[in-house]
Amino acid sequence: MGVINLENGIKIGDGQRCFIIAEVGSNHNRSLPLAMELIDAAAEAGADAVKFQIYSAESLYSRRTPRHSGYSKDLFSLIKEIETPRDWLPDLAKRCAERGVVFFATPFDFEAVDELDQVSPIFKIASFEIVDLPLIKYCASKGKPMIISTGLATMEEIEDAYMACLGKGNGDVAFLQCASAYPASPSIMNLRSMETIRRAFGTPTGLSDHTIGIHISVAAVAMGAQIIEKHFTMDRGMEGPDHPFAIEPGELKDLVRQIRDVESAMGDGRKLGPSKEEMEFYEKARRSIHAAVDIPAGSVITQEMLTVKRPGYGIRPKFMHLVVGREAKVDIAADQWITWEMI
């Protein structure tokens, strides 16, 4: 519970580093060389995985579907133009293996599940498909880890999907918070729901991020996201529905670097004093008790003879009341820090 184990030894979840997914989706523009270039760029940026989507317009949309206000074409025609050719799958998986990144994809029909079962160590369920429990059950029956996006979903629908997986004996499930708008406004991202889902189901949680830029994903990691999925393109100016809100190679590299920096910065929560890197400032820039004037040996030290300044080699300021009234054992020059051995 709380950790997913992949076939190649990668772990996702509690105590593991964030699993960063470069989502190609349809941004290959049905060009295999471009798809390969995207895999190479994602690997060079440090992503952990590259994800595609496998669907067919005929089994995804009714031809009678009303046109969406955000697109100039009807949805059936739009999807038909951006389908990932299924005969690419072995080549895509091979290229990912060569580049040291995990290959997987989102299946949108039973045939795609069978095809991906041959080449992918993970199944991803898209937000819109979370209500397709027969598809989820069929994926889960393959016994591979499941990552399920939860855009548009209620907690009841998330529970339905989770129970569908458990019903097939598959508890290796992770959920991604998602806002299903393209692009999504930061105001609808609801990052706190990651914790709500994690507490409810005990699964790894993360974010599928459709906002512009990388800052929301980085913030999600600081809030405990164990998976980040971000759409990725070689050029936002390319033609296609997912290019405009995707990040480019340089931004993906920045995303990976910033996420790793945030993970490193999180720490363990214990407050134990200075690190090794801080020790010189700890000694030289902290304050301690100093002589405000020359203090001859044998003098009884008064408050007026003392001051507090840097460095911190002397007695801590909180012990000032223990120094006042004591006798100087040695001559103490003005501006000298005072140690216990001197009094």
C-alpha cells in the first residue's frame, strides 16, 4: 500500500522520488521521426517516462458528437487526424528502452489494452475514461500497475474505479489529480485534493498538469505529489490540439531540475542545528558575548563591560546573567569574545 513496483525495479510512491512523465499524447503529429525525437528529448531532459495515447476515432467518439466550442473541427474528425499508429508501438517501446526511460500509453479500447500489454509495464487511464469500468477492469486484469487520472471525477467515481481494480485482484493503483481543461487555469487545479485522495485510498497520488508553465507542477511536488505528468512538445507553434499548452524541451529540463531540487529541499522535518555547509557561518556570523572595554584580570565584570556581537566563538548571549558578577581570570582586551575559561 502506498508504493507501486514496476517490472524494471522502479518504485512509485511513499519514500520514492517523484515519477516524472513526459506526455507526448498526440504531439507526434503522426510522424514517427518526430515521435522518436520527442523520446530522445525527454530522456535528455531527465524524465522518467514517456507516454503516448492509443485510440481510434471510430471506437472513441460518435460521429453525432456536437462540436466543442474550443475546436474548429468536429471531435470525431479531430481525433481521426491525430491517432497514434498502432504499428509504432514496438519501435516506440524499443527507443524508450534504449534511452533508459519507461514507455507506456493510455489505452482507449480493449484492443489497445492487448497491444500495450505486450510492450508497456504500466496502464494509464485518462480522466474521461474513469467512468468506463469495463475498460478499467480489463486493464486491471492484466496485473500491471494502473495510473488513473481523476479530472471531472467525484470521490464516488474514483472509488468505483479503485474497486474495479481491486475486484480484479490489482491493488497497484495510483491516482492523479487533474483539471480537464486545455489549458487549465491554476484556480481550478485544487492541489489539496491529492491529499484527500491519498488519505481516502492509501494510494500514491500526483498531478496531471495542463496549466501553462511548470510552476504548478513544482508546487504539487512540494505538496507531496509522487507523480507528475506534463504534456510535452518540440515546438508549441506546431499544428495540433495539444501543442499550445505543452512544455518544450528546455522547460521539461527545468521542470525535472526544479522537482529534484524541491525533493532535496524537503528534508526530514527535524530541526537539529547547522548542516556541514552552514558551520562556518555558525561559528563566524552568530553572536556571542564580547568585552566592550578592556577588562583587567581580577576585575568584577559588570553589564557595562559587555556587549554582544559576532563572531560566535564566545559564551552565548543567553548566559549574560551568569557572566555579570564574575571575576576575570585573565586580561580581556576590548572587542575580544569571552569564553568560560576567561572568567
